[in-house]
Amino acid sequence: MIDDDLKHCPFCGSRGATAIGSKNESYYYYILCVNQHCHVKTRRYHSRMEAKDSWNRRTPSYIERGKGE
């Protein structure tokens, strides 16, 4: 889900989007860059607001850059 209140990706400038995942019947939230070649995302959070705050803060320890999953 693309949120208007998310800042653009600090690496490529694309939009950020909220993603929801689940593991062992628990849900988690994270923000990822919508550019499929960028692979930037936050870590997992218990709430959507925590994930959004992390993305918008731009603290390097909260945003990781990988090679995809």
C-alpha cells in the first residue's frame, strides 16, 4: 500500500510502500521501496506507525539495503 505521508526512497527517489507480513500467526509491518531494482526496506515492526516513522527518520540502522529476497 503506497502511503502519501512516506518520504521517497533515500537511495533512488522512488515512493515507499507499506507491506504486511506474517510469521507464526503474528503480523508485522515494514516499508519498502517500490522500485523493484532498489531492494531497500526497513526492519520488521509490530505496528504500521513504527515502520513509517522508521522510514521517514532515515536512520541508517533502521533501513537496510539488500539484494532482494
